[in-house]
Amino acid sequence: MTVRQYFDKIINFRVDESKEKDLLKVDLEKLVLKISLDEKAIYFTLNSLFQERSELNSELLKSITNRYGLLFLDKKETGNVCFANSEELRLEYKQSFTAFDLLDLCYAVLHSSLYNKDLENDIQKIPLPMDSNVFWKLIQIGSTLRNQERE
């Protein structure tokens, strides 16, 4: 699946299509509730995610890199050259994020019941929490949901 195909899937997502797993759903709801109570959370819309020519919005990427002190990688490195991008790396040691990470965050938030009303109104605001651990946990949940649907 390409970044563009994944983005299109997210844009067309509706909650009633989701396959919910109970424990994953509970974790997701706790995280989204935590963000909704966070006054320092900032939001972006799915429509603002990409600029022209299918490039990610540079202002949004700059906000994320500044907020979490991360680097944006255009392409995920493969192989065993560096442990920095390994799935096994603990969240607090991650130093970079990719377009798929950002889309996994969006996908996770869209599965939350707290965002059902936003989906119905086509607002689709996605939060960026202040806490980087919450950011990475949402990415993990989104990735898990995406991978479950491939099975």
C-alpha cells in the first residue's frame, strides 16, 4: 500500500466499517480522552495533511518536528543498518517519524468513538498531543489496526 492509497483509505473511513478489538479499543479511547483534556494539544485536518503534488504539508511536519524533537524521514530505512528505526525500539528513544507514522496516527484517532461526531460533520480534526509517548502509542494502535485489516 502506498502513502497515497493509505491516505485515500483514511479520507473515506467511516466508523461503522471498522473491526474493533476490545483491548486495543480501550487503550485508544483512554489516549484520545487524555488528548481531549490536554489544553496544549494542537489539531490539524485531514484535508490539510497534503500540499500540492501529494507532498506532506511542510508546516505540519515542522510543527511535529519542533513539538517532539523528531526528524522526518521521507522513506523508511530497511535492513539492519541502524536500530534507530526498529519496531522494537522503546518509544522514548525514537528519533524520527515517517509519512506512514503520521497516517497511522490519523487512522487510530478515526477509530475513536470520541471522534464520531467529527466524522459525521466531515471536520476530521486530528490531535497532536503534547506528550510524545501518547503520539507514539497512537501510531502503534493505528499500525496495528492497519495490519489487522490486511489479514
